[in-house]
Amino acid sequence: MLDLIKAGDAARLGDFFYTSAAKAKGIVKVRPAGVEWDHHTFKRELLQPAEADPADIDEAMRWCVLVDDIPECDSDTAAVMYLDRETGHIIIAALCGPAHDHQIAINIVARDLEAEQSDAPARKTVAIEGKPAPRQADNDNKPSAFVDAQTLLGMEFAPIKYVVPGYIAEGLTLLGGRPKLGKSWLALDFGIAVASGGRSLGVDCEEGDAIYLALEDNQRRLQDRLRTVLPPMKSLRPDLSRLSLLTEAPKINAGLIATLDTWRKAVANARLVIIDTLAMVRPPKGKNQDSYAADYEALSPLQRYASEHRLAVVVVTHVRKAEAEDPLEMISGTNGLTGAADSIAILNRTADGPKLYVRGRDIVEVEKALKFDAGKWSVIGNVEDVKRSDQRRVIMDALRQGARPTKPSDIAAATGMTVTNINYLLRKMVEAGEAERAGYGLYTSPSESSDPSDSPEINSSSVRED
């Protein structure tokens, strides 16, 4: 922007001045053109709001103030400023010069205007006074205005904010699972961990405010659930005053967003919203609306709300009875639901036991083996690691039961596993001291002098099961 003003490039300067978005916000340019510090003091009185759009490039350049004499800064440091007609605040629209001078320049302007200014955000536009415009969430995939690729490459974004590290991030997460499998227990565990700054699924959660809409429960049942998962002694229980509970709520298109916003504005640090379940808040399908559009539009308001306020919104729903090759296909409904969500979490039980699968636009894909005890889910380990450990234990049992050295084919016949898999695992087990070679193609359990519990993998597996 500085370069355009200095070069008098009217065509491109218009891109900054005349966008509909800028007009909608009431942004106008200021004059006169030459503004410097008088005895190192920048004066607001020198800036007057323009009453109409500039007639030509010269007038536009006069209204947009270029300041290139900033105390304590390099001679190349300059700033473009204008006055926001709606708020009356001075806006730094662009900064040039050494990067280490940018914060100094901003602090000087804020000081001389007797305004408070935090550290310079990673963006080109800085408001010196008043509340800055809400920052667009990093996972919002529907920007309100276009941006050219070169500008986008120069932008810096804060990292994605997790509420349950590795599992639940800001944005809309759809948590699916079979009836009575324990989705609500898991959702409640998320809420407790966030509200108390505790742990969920083995990870520490930053403390903040959470709200749990238990729309298929009543207060008595919620109390029973809390007493089940919390220590029996009151003195040992965490403080849950930051966990709000609701058992009734309006539909998404009939007041739910307003209800959530009332809660958000009433708490100090809103981080997590849990809606259990989707069926209780989704609006009815339109008469002539196709299923995909109905599903997408049902969740879109929640996704936009989560993105706008950088909240994690978890919506609990059901999955189909039939297994699917892609876990996301298990969500009951059309792809409109998964398309509207930022992340999908599937709680499922297979022949290998319960597991949690999570995939999202901005998070790393995870698949964990879980176990359920006393109303609480805990992580055993990665699904493949746990499965492999279980298979090793089966092979070790088969070797111990054999009166003589055993062939892989005999173990396969006894366990139902494939010979190929057994051969692979036996090689690993020999390396780890969990099995011994007794000849070509023959294996035995370790001799009594060796302790199989010394194996790191078997030992960790045993600890997990306990």
C-alpha cells in the first residue's frame, strides 16, 4: 500500500479504497497528506475524516496519511494511517521498514494517542484504539472476502487451538457411535477435563469454560453420571463450577445459537460446547429439500459459530449398523453431515475391542484402542500396536502349551491366524527375546532363565491392560 501511494498507482490503489467490504465497515480516508511528529508527539487533531469518496488519485493520497518520520525507528520505517469514521479510531493500514521497528512504531502511536496497544498482531492492519475486529478462525474455510495468493503467502496464522490435545480442536467435531456404546460418557469426560483443567484420554486439557447439552438426560441422571466418574470423597473432587449443564434447548434454527451465545458472553473463557445429541436440535427437513442439503444446512450454523468464536463444538450423533471401509461412511445420514463438520470422531467396537478414530481438516489422523471402566474411557495405545501385542500373547500361549518345538503352521492351526503373520511376528519375538529358535522352522517359548517380561513391548502391554 505504501508503494502504491508513493508510485501514484491509481488502478491498484482503488483495490484498497473502494471494495464493498471497506464501504460496509464505514472506513474512510483522512487528510492532510503530510503528518509528522511535533516534538515527537503525534496529534489526533491533524486527522479529519473525509466526507465523500476521493475524486482522483491525488485526493485519495491526501486522505490516506503517509507518516515516514517515526521517532526511534529506522529512516526507512513508514506507516500509512486513516481514520475509521464509525469508531473514530486511528488505523495503521500498512507498515514498511525493518521488522523490529514495527512494534516500536505501533507503541509510539498508541502512546501519543493515550491508547493501550498489545503486541503487534501478525497482520498488516493494526487498530490503535478500541477493540480489534474479530479475528477469523484459522479453520474457517469460508472467508468473507477474496484475497490474492501473494498476500496470503505473507500472512501468519496462530496454530490450531486444541481443547483435548490430539483429539478435539476448535471448530465443529461430529462424534458418532453406536447406541449405548458410551458416546455420552466420553463427551461428559471432555467437558469435565476442560472445566477442571484435568485429563481426558490420557492428555492434559487447558482449563476453560464448557457447556454440556445433555438433551436425552435429566438432571437426576446427570447427577448419577457425575457421581460415577468423580471421586466419592467431595474433598478429592475437582471444581466443576466452569461446567454448565442443560437438559433442554431449542432447535438450531430456532434459538440454539442465541442460547449458546448467551452462555459464551457470560463466562470468562468459553472453550467447549457439547451437544448430545444432533437429533434433538436439528431442524426438520424442508418439504422440497434433498437429504444432502438438509444435512449440510443443519450443521452449517454450528460450524460457522464455532469458527467465528474459535470454539470447539462437539455434536454427538449415531452411526449406521453396517461396518464401512471408510470410518466416516459410518455416520448416520448423508455426506452433508461430514462435509459440514471440521472433524469427525468415530467411537466403535470391533472384534479387536473398542477404538476411537479421529480425522479432520486441520488435525492429525489418529486411531486409538480404548477401554471403558467405571464410566470413563482410557487409551490403551495405537490400534495396530495393541492388536500386534495381543497377537504376540496368543503366539506365546501356543508356544508354552506345546510339549516340543512348534512349527508356524501348527500355531496357525491352533490360533486361526495366518502363517504369514505368524512368521513375521515370530521373527520380531525372537529379536525381543519373547521366543527362541529350536531349529529350522521350529520355535519354543523362552527358557526359564530368560524373563519375557523384560521385553519393552510386552511389559508396556501388561501395564496398559492393568
